Amino acid sequence: MSTARNPETIPAPVGRYVHQIEVGKPSRILFISGQIGIRADGSVPTDPVEQLDIAVDYVMKNLAAAGLGAEALTKITTYVVGSLDPAGRKAVLDKHLGAHVSCSTLVFVAALARPEYLVEVDAWAAE
């Protein structure tokens, strides 16, 4: 069981996330390694929003493989090389997570494992 909170003692979130999630006595915690925007055929789109869509889809498939849904997602970290359209990012998260919000961190980095990778997403989930 988890409880999401935005403490009144700090400013409200500036985006699609919650400041904290407390996990109380979970029966399971799932850590999902960084997922990249590579298609099943091995191709990598050049659009970072499309890479994000693929990577978040893989996060969701990891959750499903563990018998969990979006509501179990407690933390998502997105690493981006270059820039990422904020509206595109929000649309991808809305598409995959629906109304569920988790803790979230967006980090801009110089590079990822290969030059064509522009986005990587890792996540934590709890039940």
C-alpha cells in the first residue's frame, strides 16, 4: 500500500508528479532498469518523444510482467540528451499512466550508452 502526498509546507509540484509516496509494509518492491526507446526490430527513432513513448511502454510491460499496473508505479526517472518537448512528455505519460501520478525526476545528461539513444527511463514500483 502506498500513500501519495504533496506537503503543504512546500510549493505544489510544477508538473505531472507528486512530491512523495510513502510505501508501508509492501509485499513487493519492483525496480525496473533503464528502458530505452529502441523498437522491437532494433531501430531507434530520432524523435525523443517517440523514444520516450517506447521506453515508457517498456516500463508498463515490465510492470505487467510482474502482475502490476500503473497504480503500483512509485518513482520514474527520465534521462534526456538534448531537449524534450514538455507537452509531448506529458502526453506520453498521460497515455501510459492515465490519471496516476508518481514521484518523478527529469535529468538532462550529456550522453547515454549509444549516441542514438536520447531517452532512458527507469522506475520503481511497490504493491
